[in-house]
Amino acid sequence: MTMHEKLPVVKSVTVSVSGMSCGSCVRHIQKALEELGGVEASEVNLAAREVTVSFDPQKTDVDAIVSAIRKSGYAAETPSEQE
């Protein structure tokens, strides 16, 4: 990579999610996020009721991530963004 090429920007956001109760719930949310373009990775913490998502802000945004979680049947709160 040359000095003039830009590294891809990846943002991370943690979303509070309620309604998860088992491993199947975790997989359901991960699948919904995998289907959303621009999501690089997701980590669901069942005990903390949180999902941390790394994403490309040029391909998706926080609202789309929250919407995907809600559409999969879980309540998701508007998150606090992290760099």
C-alpha cells in the first residue's frame, strides 16, 4: 500500500439489546447483521445484553444496524458510538 492510498475506515458501535435469552437468540442476531451490507464483524454478549458491531460507515450506518436487530425480533436501544 502506498502512502497515498487510504486505509478503509471501520467504526464500532455497541447496541443494548433486550429480549435475548439463549444461544439461538445470539445466532439469530448475528445472522441478521451478517446479511446487512457493510458489517465487518459482530460480537453478541448475552450476559451484558449488548451487541458490538464493526462496520464500514460508507456502506451502512448505526440506524440500519439498530433496524436490522429490531426486525429480527429484539428491542434495540440507540447506541453510543465508539471510534
